[in-house]
Amino acid sequence: MTADRDRLRESLLQATLPHVPFDGWTRTAFAAGVRDLGADAALADNAFPGGMAELLEYYNGSADRRMVEALGRHDLAVLKLRQRVALAVRLRLEDNASHREAIRQAMSFLALPQNATLGPKCLYRTVDAIWYAVGDTSTDFSFYSKRALLAGVYVSTVLYWLNDKSEAAADSWSFLDRRIDDVMRIQKLRGRLGEVLAKLPDPFRLFRRSV
């Protein structure tokens, strides 16, 4: 039954997506998708009891899973870390190129007050999936800093990509490379700063000696 429900959820998503550019992430778009699919309305509602917010979250998770699968078909061992990250972001966006307007509508949906927590949750899951997929195994503070930095890169790239008219989105990939280069410089500076701080006297230890 779980497999049947998963298939229904995926089918409902795919049937609804063509209507989202016109009706947004609304019940109207969902109802149109249900009619196109010929699904039972009650079963469709039961598949996404959280409504359109749950459908959008499912879409985001589905896109993450496809990105990870696509990345797994590449030989990551021959790529530098920054190249792996860039590839992951590019694969995710290319896979959703036919749904640009749905993604644009998603941003409007996520801007609503009642959806304030959904956007950050989806964004975190995406950047977390990317870091794990490219082989990151950090568990210290850099675990969080890497995800925070990549979140900024990802959001800015999506916004650029949504309005990119260049052939094969070439300008978007150049933009992405520049943003990742910026992040890598920040990471290097942070590492050097950490080395410097490690060599400085511990003020708390000095304080303890003076009392």
C-alpha cells in the first residue's frame, strides 16, 4: 500500500505541475491535475493531507532525489570538490528546466506568512543532500557553515537562472561558478583564521593563572 501511495503522490504531482504556472500552488491547480489524472478526489486529498504546502515539499524532495541519482551517474572521483558542487546544482536545475514557472510560483507561495518555515526547511534539505552527495563527511562547525554558504549560492543561482535567456542557460552556469569560487575563498580564509587563532594565548587560561 505504501508503494501504491507513493505512485499516486508522484502521479498527482506530475499532473498538477502543468497547471501551476497559470493557477499557482493552489487547490485550483491541484483539482485540475486530479481531473487530468482521472483520480478519485478523496484519495487525492488523502495523498496530500497537508494540502499544497505538502505537495510543494514533496516536489522539492523528489527533485533532490533525482539530483542525487543523476550525480551518482558521474565519476566524481575525477572532479574537484567545487566542481562536484557546481555539477549537483546544475543537474538539479537542468532537471527542472521545464518547470521554471512552477518554481517561480513556488517562491511566491513560500513568501506567504503561513509558509514561513517551509522555504528554509526545503532549502536546508537541498543543500544537505548536495553536500552528502559530493562526499562531505564533516561533523564539526564547518558542517553548518558549508550548508549556510551553499544555501546562499543556491538561492542566488536559482534567482539568476529563472530569468536567464542565454542559450542552454550558459550564463547561469558561469554565475554559479563565480559564486562557488567566492565561497571557496571564504572557506580558505576561515581555515587560515582558525590556524592563527589556535596559536594565540587562551585568555581564559591567562586569567586563571592571575587569580
